[in-house]
Amino acid sequence: MDFILLIAGAAVIITCFYFIVSPFFAGNRGEAAAKETGEERLTLDMVYGAVNELEMDYLMKKVNEKDFVQMKEQYQLLASEIMKQESKPKSAAASKNRSDQAELEILRELQKLRKQEGR
């Protein structure tokens, strides 16, 4: 009976030790994967959250008015830059789609003209 308790206790201790030590060895892989996938990129929601926290700090008198205005302007500029970056690929894709449609229409018209000339 004592032998079974000794084995169960050792298993619990080894399991706890594994869970305590494993994050130290796996931490670098998680950061590298986050950098590769672009999770570190600043999003518009993050900027809006920062502005919201800044406004809360200002209302609670933790930040003076001068700093509040300056930081809010910086966040607004950052948000506008992010919005511009997000809209660029969409507009480029839309213009490419339009040009592709125009090319297809031109090709159809050329085929119609060739068929009419061939008669």
C-alpha cells in the first residue's frame, strides 16, 4: 500500500515540475511564431482601446489636460495611418478587379467584331 502511494506521489510531483518548467523552454518558440504571423502588429481596436483608457485616466485626474490633448492627437494620427494602410490594399484590389473586368469586356467585343468580319 505504501508503495502505491509513493508512486502516485512521485507522479504528481513530476507532473507539477513539468508544468512549472515547460514554459521556460517553450517561451522563445511562441514569440517567434507571433512575429512570423504578424500578431505583433498594431490594430485599430488597440488604438481605440488606448484612447479609451487615456480618456478614463483624464476623467479620473491622473493625466493633466495638456498631456491628454497631446497624447489623444498622437493616437488619432496613428489611427488614421492604420486606416489608410488598411484601405490601400482594398482599393488596389478593387481597381485591379475593375481593370480585369474591362479587359474581359474588350476581349468579348473583339471576338464579336472578328466573328462579324469573318462572315
